[in-house]
Amino acid sequence: MAILETENISKSFGGVVALKNVTLAVEENKVTALIGPNGAGKTTLFNVITKMDLADSGRVLFDGRDLTHLKVYDFARLGVLRTFQRSMPFGEMTLLENVLCGGIPVSTIGWFGGFFRTRRTKTILEKDRQKALGLLQKVGLYEKQDWLAQNIAYGEQRRLEVARALACNPKILLLDEPVAGMNPEESLEMAQLIKHISEGGLTIFVIEHNLDVVMNLCDMIYVLNHGEIIAQGEPDEIQSNEKVIEAYLGRKGIWRATG
Amino acid sequence: METVIQQIIFGISVGATYSLVALGFSMQFRAMNLLNFAHGESFTMGAFIGLLCHVFLKLPLLLSWLITMGACGVIGVVIEFVAIRPLYKAPPLNLFICSIGLAMVLRQMWNILTGAVAYKFPPTFGEAPVNVGGISVVPEQLWVIGMAVLLMFGFEQFLKKTRMGKAMRAVAQDPYTASLMGISVLRMKSMVYAVSTMLGGAAGILFAPLAYVTFDMGLWNGIKGFICAIFGGIGSIPGAILGGFLLGLIEQFNSSYISSLYKDVISFLILIIVIAVRPKGLMFRSRREKV
Amino acid sequence: MVASYRFSWKGFAIVLVCLVLAALPWALNPFRVRVFTLGGIYAIATTGLTLFMGFTGQISIGQAAFFGIGAYTSAILSKAGVPFILSFLASGLVAAFCGLIVGFPCLRARTFYLAMATLAFGLAMTLIFKNWTGLTGGVSGMGGIPAAGIGPFSFDGFVSYYYLVWIITATVLFLAYRLTRSYFGLALRAIGENETAAESLSVKSYLFRLISFLICSFLAGIAGSLFAHLDRVVAPENFTSEESIIFLSMAVIGGLKSIYGGLIGAMIFTLIGEQLRSLERAQVIVVGGLLIFLVIFLPRGLVSFPEKMEKLISKLKRKTSLPGSL
């Protein structure tokens, strides 16, 4: 069952075609990857899906719903959460506060909830707090809950963002290069984290360069090159797909030769 | 008909000075990512230093111009070093606040030095209007338009043809790569600030004969320069120039046909409308911010 | 929502300050009482600014204009016989409405646009205050504003007005504090930190910025109303751009990131206000220079002074206790 679908998405910047008739479907409860060489248009696709950029044509469907008229800030409430290629924590807030922000879309007490401290709001706030702490625990940042987000390591910041995204009970997570800029150790930790949360029934759509991570993690892979989908399928199929090899390496055969 | 043409010329001449200020704003924005509150004060600076040289020291006009330009450049370098440079690494809010403080200090300095007196700057070619094609025209205004156009042209050539100009453009587009190419980004920023202060100063000394020279002229003229700068999309040079001429014209018609007293209220409304209609300016071409 | 460590110290300090403020009018002469009353009034407007600027990272250079709009509104209504409570609230609402006019187009765009627009707005309002003689009394302003009164009780004495103002100030501060502890406050901070990330978390940044700007101008408006009923005279010279910059300075100097910053900045300014006024024209230079100095060396304002001192001391300690290592 496809929970997220794009239909013929096209986008150009001036004369440069960034996306051309991109049609794909992300299956529920599975991990789907979008790979491709640099400049293929992967982040642009994410931007178009989440309305940070507007497509020239085509449409996006989530849970069968047409997303054409939505704005950037509507997505979280739908359950579509996205992380970014660059780390984007709320620097001057503590880790706990960062994750609490993630709870904003699903908060049951509304904007002015904490305003007046009734017994009801106090219990809800405490519950929210416990939930946030639980998420920090899940990503291994529980001990640093009072640290300022700008003071933790880069890899930790990216895990924080995952925790923050999880705080709003998302149905699908769009992760844009989650291990970008990480060393092998951190990448492994992140990959394990992603595997862990996907097993809980969350759909994951991930953009990634690191083929090791992708091959081990994903159920389905789409390959994007020059804005077009050139291949799709399971990891084994993709590994031996000639077009994919050519896109990444530019020359046929070299991968075959090296096995 | 005659009055209309006279008004047009006057409007354009004032607008030309706004354009020069706007160019300075745009330059600072593109090369230094700085939106500078104190830029309007370079306008005042130019007018007063020019006044000092030409009226009080009785120096010839050309010499006064040179001294004014030089002084503005030097002062620009000093200001950048003292008040702007320490904040390059800080959040942009701090820089704005600093430029606000700077503007206050500079303006009050002029207030104290000169008192709340309006000074008169003698016109370049005498008071008598000249007959051009049957229309009586004030030569000063033509001079202002001519000089402003010359300065803008010279500035464009400077950016395109000279080494320093190209270095500035490099820093404006991509400071990191520019530094890899051996360009000292800090020095360029300092130069940018100096040059834009000089442009503002030129605007001031050009404007001086058109109206009175007062200590607070930088305030509204700075705002108007800003309006022009955003007209074409902040950072756009043709927009700044066009905006200047347009604003000068609009103001002139306002003042004659609507109300001279509430002229500034109308300028405020214009500002709001320009911001509302296209904060990216009316001539903006899409420039994505990478996510 | 998030516990802060030094709660006991803060709580103690707050209680102490409240006690001192409550006892003040009995210990000082009427002139000094007026100074403190004025401080309370400014604190309301400054807290509005702190809320707006500190949380959203934008700048308003028009606070004095909204302050003036509130003052004139209250003056005009009170003189027309409208009861104080209504003219008080009306001042806030009219000022907020003007804030809507300015903020609506500008808050969509970069910070600088609002800064410029509020400056231009302030200058335009000064013109209107000075020239719309029929409504505002022109350059000489309006006098003969009746005393504030609630029901049968009239606050026409120094002491009674002092208490009225400070009760309102304390209420405003309390509400502002509660606001920062709510999800609304959290969302505001998120926008100030990283707008893109905040929007991906369903926060409509434009709306929030607009609402906080409306709150800011509302507070300026009600402060203006209190100002009008203080000396019972209003004149355009109290609401110029210079005054806006002073509000800005009070907020910055007090500290934008803390809810008490507004109070601290306002009190310091009013208390040394007399000294400042004697400097006359140099006063603005001192304030401007102070702004520049503070922004460079103490960017979080005076509120951060204790932690800055702590950092400095620990730095010094490290330097002196480990000679020759590292």
C-alpha cells in the first residue's frame, strides 16, 4: 500500500531541468531509499514534496490525498516529517526543549495551554515531558537533556533531529542524507537507529549517498539521475543494474570487474 | 507644461541622489551581507564635509569634492574596522542593533557639531535659471543628474573593469572561493564599506545645493535610499537606479499636488506598499536559498 | 515546562523586589515616586519589545510611535468622558491595529524591512502628532487629561497611581512569563532559532511573528495610556524616533532573551534618566555608544552579566592555576 506517491513531478530552475516526470511510490511500513549522484535532484524532490519549493507540474499524494494546496507548515500535522541535509537544531534551546518542539503539532493543550497552570494542563505537560525524555533515551541523548543543542557533536545533533521528528508521531519520515558528514562509527549508529524506528511500523523515505547504509537498510530503492528515475527495485537488482553503475561511475563494466 | 517638466527634472535630480545611496545599500548587502542602518549617515557626512570645505574654507568645488570623497572613504574604513568587523561572526540581529547605535551616534555628533541649523550650500552654476529649449531650468538640477549618472557609470566600470571591482564582485558572489583565489575577504569588505560610504557621501554633496543641509538629513534620505534599494530587489543595481528616479518623481508630484506637509507620511505608505507587493523587489529574479 | 536550576534564587529575588516596590512610596518623596512609576510604565512597553525582538529576532524602531498612539487615544477618549478602563483598553487595541498595518506586509520579509518600516512609521506618526492640530493639539500637545479612575476610586495621587501602574506592570510581566512557558512561547523561540525547521514542525512563522508584534504594540499602547494619565499631559516630543531608539536600547541593554530584560532595562534607564538628561545632546551619543559597546561585548544584555562574569572568572582561574600546561 503506497502511503506517499508522486505523479509526474517536473521542476526547472531557469533553463535547468531539475526534475523530469518523477513518479514513485513509497510503501507503508517499509524503508525506501532515493539514491543518485550529486546534483541528481534528490533534495529538490524532497523540497517539492514538502512544499519548500513548488513543482512546475505533477502532484503528490499522501494517503490518497492530493497535497497540491498545502503549505509547508501543514505537513507536520498530516504526519509527514522531514529532516534536512544540513543540521538544523534549535541551537539555543536544550535538547529536551528541541524535542518538545517536535511535540507542537500533536499537542493536546493548544497554544495557550501552559498559560494557566490547571491540574489538567500540568499533567499533560508532564506527560509531554516524559515522552520527550523517552525519545531522547531512544536516540541515546538522555544524559545530555539539559545541554544546549549548539554544544553537542554534529552526529548527535542529527540524532536529535530524528528524536524531534519522532515527537509528533509521524506516519512517514523523510530523511535527507541522515549520515552526511558523519564518520563511519556515527553512520553505523544512525543506520541502526533508523532500522530500529522503522521496525516500529514507521514508513521511512531516505535520501542517501552512502551505498553501504542503503543496501543494508532498505526494502526498495529508486535511483535518480539528472532529474529522472533511471531505475527502481530491490537492493540486489539495483546493485547489478547497468544504468545505475554507469550513472555513478560513468563507465560500464568497472563494477562488474571489481565484483 | 513648463512647470511639469521643471518638476520632472527636479524629481529626477533628487531621485538620482537617492539612487546613489541605494547603490551603497545594495553593495553592502551583496558583498557583506550587511543591512546597514547607518548608511544614511554617509549622506550627511558628504554634505557636511563638502559644506565645510566649500563654504567655510572657501576651497574650490573640485577640491572640496576630492576631499569629501577621500574623507568619506577613510571614515568608512574606520567605521567598518571599529563597529562592524567585530560582529561578522555574531548573529545578524547584533549587527543591525550595532548599526542602529552607530547611526544614532553619528547623527548626534553632527547635531552637536553643527547645531540644529539648516545650512545653505551654494549652487554650482549660480542661482539664475537657464533657458533650455524654451523652458526655464535650474542648472543645478541638470548638474546633479549629470554627475549622478556619471558616478553610476563610473561605478559600474569600476566593478566590471578594475581588479578591485572584480575582487569585490567575487566576494559578493562567493566569499569562500574568493578567499581560495587569494583575495583577502576582510580587506575587500573594508573596501566595499569605504566605497559605498563614498557613494553615499557623493549623494550628500550633490543633494546639498538642492535643499538645506541639516544634521538629520541622513535619516529620511537613508530610508528613501532603502526604498529604492528594495525596489529592484535588494542587491539589484539597475533596480536601485530605476527606483531612485521613480521615487524622486513620485515624491515631487506628491509634494506639489497632494500635500507638502505630509510628504513623509506618503513616503512611508510607499515603503509599505513596495514591501507588501514584492519584498523581493519588482525586478527580482528567483534566487533560491539552498536547503 | 522545563525546570530551571536557579529557581529558588530567582523566586527569592522576585519576592524581594515585590516587597521593595510595595514599600517604596512610603519611603520616598513624590518626585522619586514619579520616577519609579515612570519606570513601571516604560517596563510594560519595553517588555513588549523584548517579547517581540528577543523571540523572533526582528527589530522594531517604532515603539515610541505606538506608545504615542496609545497615549493620545487615551487622552482623547478620557477627555471625552470615556471611563478609564475603556480608554486604557482602547489604547492598546488602537495601537495593536496600527501594528497590524505595519506588520502585515513587513513581517513576511527579512528583518530589515520591518526595522525600516517601523522607523518610517515613527517618523510619519511624529508628523501627524505635530500637525493634526484638531485631533492631537499639535506641537503643544494636550493637557487637562482627567485622572485615572476605576468606579468611584480615583487614582489622582502619586502613591495611588504608583500602585495602579505597578499592579498592571506586575500583571503584564506575569502573563509574559506564563506565555514563554506555553507552547506558544516555545514556538516563538523556535522561529527565532531556525525558521525552516520550525515550519517543518507545523509552526506558521508569519502568523506567530505577526501575533507577537501585535502583542508588542498592544503593550506599547496601554503603556502610553498610563503615561498619559501620569502627568495628565501629552506632547509630540515624548514620542519621537529618538524615544523609539531609547526603548530599543532599554530592551537590548536589559537583555532580549530574558523576560525580565525589559524591566531591568527600563528601570536602569529611568533611574539614570535624570543624569542622562543633564547631558542634553550628548545623551543620545552615550546611549548609542552604549548600544554598540554592549552588542559587541555583552550581546545578551545586562541580564547575562552574572553568567558572563562567571565565564570570565573561570577563564582567569584556568589561566592562573595551570602554568605551563596546554
